[in-house]
Amino acid sequence: MLFSAWKPMIVSEGKEAFDDEDYLFEPKYDGWRMLIHKHNERIEAYTRYGALVTAKFPELKEAAAAIKADTAILDCEGICMRGGRPVFDDFAYRGRLSLASRIAQAARTHPATFVVFDLLYTDRAHLHEPLTQRKERLTDVVSDSPVLTKTMFVDGKGKALFAMTKEKGMEGIVAKRKDSAYRLNQTSPDWLKIKHFKTIDTIILGYRTEPFALVLGLHFRTVTNKPVGTVEKGITPEEKQTFLAIAQRLHTVEDQRTQWIEPRLCCRIEYQDRTDMHQLHGTNFLGFLPDRKPENCVWAYD
């Protein structure tokens, strides 16, 4: 089990924040899910997909000293802090590096922290123990440091934590049943992620008809008019008809799924999640932006 690519327990989607004394609530950190394995002086880090990434994070050598057990497997979120909050793009940047010189430089300019929220193994597996017991064990195993630190959590008060994370510009919260076991590589209804919506202005690159959806784009540092997803929820029939009347004059090419148009129209959406490749999910349409210039629809690097 040790130093093998376990796949962590996956969080289900929750709809809205709630209070419940049967749950613990943690902040949701905006980074990469990681499993850290340690035995004596050896320490390794794996992504949620099983990739070994230890060499990308020299900070792990310091993290090993903060793990008091000789043997441990920790479930963590790898993050880079900036302005008092985790910045996803910073950690993703760290994860893309492969040259040793650039990794060493990035460890100084974009230092990583590993936030621990669960204990899977010490001298034996703890997967079937209730979450509250694993949290107690974690207190004895991890000594907080700038590189490795236990997550904070609150008992029963999800709404207050949700409001606090919104105020701090964080991603949201995770609700976890106190009696939940740890189920490797399974999506569990015992853990629920509840995210804040984020608003962004996008270019309309085209549309689809079955069902009707706008194809969204943004400008990035190295590419313009990059497709970043679609939106269909929130568009009224009147807005659809108005858009189609204008879009007919902007048609370019059509493929099996999409009628592409000249990138001259913009809209505002909200979204809940995005991938490493900046694909937006959980999108809702908020309105067209007739006065917005497409060149100003840029991905805001945090």
C-alpha cells in the first residue's frame, strides 16, 4: 500500500450551504489534490490520478520533518498562497515545471503548502475508522509548519464557514459526515463540495442548437479566442431570438456541433469550477454585453 498510487475518495456535488451537527465543514482549497506517503526519511507525493510528482516540490523534504509518525499516508490539497488565499494558477504552474533549475526557482517565487485533511495509514490502515477518529489521529501525526499544515474545520456550522470563505475569496466549503469511512477511488455522498459562483465576461465564439448553447471564449497570455466551455442555463427565449438574428450576419464556418461566428459579441456568465486547461463548468448565463469590447475578455490570472 505504501508508495503505490492510491486514488483518493471523491467529493460529491452539494447544492447549498447548510448547518448539521452530524457534519464537519472544511474550507475548499483551490489547488491540486495530493496523497503524501512517508516512511522514515523517504517521502513521495502523488496526484489524485496517480502521477508521482515529488521532484516538482522540493518543499516536501521540509514537510517530512513535520510528520511525526515513521509511516503515514496523508490526504492533502497542494496550494500556493498569494494575497492571503490559495491561487490555483500558481500551483498549476508549479505542476507543469520539469527542469530542476526552474523548479528550484519556483519553490522560492511560488512556495507550495500542503494542507492535510485526512489520515489514511500509519502502522496500519485507518480507512474504515470514522472521520472524527481519523482527525484525532491526525493531530498526533502532523506538526503544523509553513509547508505542511492541518486544515481548519468547524463542527455543524456550514453556513457561517461558507460566508467566511466567500468573504476571503476562497472556492467554497466541503461538508463531511462525522462518521464517514474513507472509500478509495469512490465518489461518496458523505462528502459534499459546495462552491461559490464566480463571474466572468466572455467572448461568444459560436453556438449550438441541440440543445441551444453559446460557445464561450477568452484571451490568454499565449492564445486568443480560446474556447473555454458553453452556457445554456439562464438564456431566455427572447434573448435567444435576439442573439440568433444578430449572429446570422457573423457566421463563419459550421461543423457537426457548432456554428462558429466572428468573435465580436460578449456575454457575462457565472461558473462554479474550471479544469487545469481553464474549461469552465457549472455555467449560468447572466446577460449579453453590447458595450463590452471582445479584446477585453481576458482570463484574469490571480
